[in-house]
Amino acid sequence: MISVIKRFGGIEVSCCGHSILVDPTRKFIGNYDAVLITHGHSDHYTSHISKAKRVIMSNETLRILREFRGLRLGAGVIVAYPNRPIAFDDFSVVPLNAGHVMGSLMYLIEFKYGSVLLTGDMNVEDSIILKGAEPYPDVDILVLESTYGDPAYHFEPRNNIYSDIIDLAERTIRRGLRLIFSGFALGKGQELYKLLTNNGFNVAMDENVHSLNRILLNSRTIPNNGDVVVADMPPRIRVRNDSVIALVTGGAPGEWIRKHIHIQLSSHSDFDGLVNFAIDSRAKRIYTIYGHSEKLARYLRLEYGLNSYPIPNGTLI
């Protein structure tokens, strides 16, 4: 029987005497067969992964953790590529595109007695830099993120939001003002930079965005005083009196964000995307995790009759 529980801030999957730990965020105990890292956001890994005998992640995530986060990761790292299975003696790990940020992966773990698909953070919608995630049908267990698993979250089509971003940049520049787009450096930093440069804007970057774009986009552009700035959230740049700040994020957390323009562009799926992904997976069991996990699980259970529940707790997440 396959066991799936929360442990060490991540998700532990066990079957047939084997245990795999996914996205631990706390020091962990035990000699896992493999530790899987879905992507490079700091809430999905701990520096303790350097102690694991076998760590699996994409090449992009490896470079982010080594070159940007400063982690020392040694010979135990296995570089994963989408749709290329990694075979072990009694199970296999199949990395799949997650569509969340560059290098993000979902993982299909296949045992002799069943399969588990863990989405990590994911997005089903295509972006200017990534293809959207696609469900893997007929898995036994789906572990589904639910960051925006509340029916209140419905996002506009991405191309519409892209048009709004370009329009805002043009209008701000015509007024003689400097526009700072502020979103998470990993994710929004690459998407906004690509969108704006593709549309002819002279783009500056703050330190974090510049460092990540050098790693992920091979960008050699030196930070400058461009007409528009792509920055981390909050921006790591001096905000001048002639600056207009536009916050680019799916949600609207905190007082600081409410003082500025808000553009609702998310690297996660909205509620409909999560529901459709769950239905299309045809999973026998669905466990929800992160964000609105209880709301999403209850909706899938009551509206569609799916065997869906928040992921059970082991040790504290």
C-alpha cells in the first residue's frame, strides 16, 4: 500500500519498503531513497538536502540553488529532464513539466503496486516562457497543490493580462514616469523581462532579477536606467519620486501591495485550472496541499464525487 503524508515540511511517499521525500523545508531524519525538489522557490527546499544521499531536480533548479541561493550540493545530485524516467531497483521517477517557473517539475513516482503524481506548484496555462502543465491520466494518487483552491480565484486569460501590461507601460512612459514591475524574482522576473523586451521596451532589472536572468535566460544585459524596471517583490532598487510601482502577483497580500497598482498575473493555476486538472487526472485518490487545501478537496468531493481530502499530517509541516 502507498502511504502519503506531510513530513519535515514536505511530502513523504512510501511503498514496498522505499521512501521518497518531496520538497522538505525542515531538517529531516532518515535515509530516503531519493529527495525530490520541484523548483527553486525558497519555500520548497531546505539547505539540509545537501546531506541527502540522492537529490533529484532539474538543471535550472540546480543552478538556481547553487549559483543564486548559494547551496553546496555535491555528487548526490541527479539532474532530471521532463519525460525522461529515472529508474531505480523497485520504483521509477518520471519528471514532468509543471509550468510554474523555469525548471519546475512535477514528479510521477511509479511503484509495482501503484503510482503517485505530485504536482508541486504548477500552472496549466501556457506563458510566454513556459508550456502549461498537463495531467497524467489514471494515476492511483494525485497530490495536488491548492494555492488558489478557492472558488473566488478566477484569473483572466494570460494574453489579456499581457496586453494590459504593455498598455500600462506605454501610458506610463508617455507621462514621463518610470514604471517598476515588482513580482517574485524567480518566475515573474523572467516572464516580465521576456514580455517587455519582446515588445521593444528598454528594460532595467534589480539585482535579484538580473542574477536569475543571467542563469536562466543567458541574459548579458547590465542593469541600467531603462524606461521600465523588472524587480523583485519588494523591489531591490532605489524608488525615485517619478516611479510608479505595479505589483504583479496572483494574490494581494499585505498593506504594502494595496498601496500600488496590482496586476493579477500568477505562476499558479487558478481554481478552474486546478479543478480541471484533478478531473482530467482520473486519479483514484486526490490529496490537496498548500493554500486552500480543505476548500478545494471539499469542492471536488461534493461537486464531482471525487475521493479527495487534504493530505494527512505526519510530523509538523
